[in-house]
Amino acid sequence: MPAELTATLFINITDSRCGNCRKPTMPSDTHHRDISGWNRRPGGGCGARFINTASDYALVPAERLREMRPDLPVRNDR
């Protein structure tokens, strides 16, 4: 049985994306099933399950990430 694909959910100021394939996703998704945005593609995601959150921006504090996704831990590596 293959191992489950997991990824960090990056939530930024104007977008969110999958840490595995780096393509856009909705911050409320549990798995990366669809590619969101202007050119939405249902079923176009890599399928990774989100296991934590992070942001590329120092202006997005850990508290904000916890508010958006209280079910996921915040990855603290900045």
C-alpha cells in the first residue's frame, strides 16, 4: 500500500497553495483535490492531505493561521 501524500497548506495575504505541488488551493480544503483561482480546475490537485499550515509572509502571524485552520498545527520554521 503506497504511503499517503501529505503537504503543508501555505496561507498567504492574497493566495493559498499546496506545499507539495505549489499550485493554488482553497485554505478550507483538507486535501488538494482542485486547483483554485481564475483558471479553476476541479480534480486538478495533487491529492495531498494538508497536515499543517505556514505562510511565506512575516505579516501573517501564527495566530491568524490558527484562526483560519484551527484543525491544523502551524509549522514554525521562519
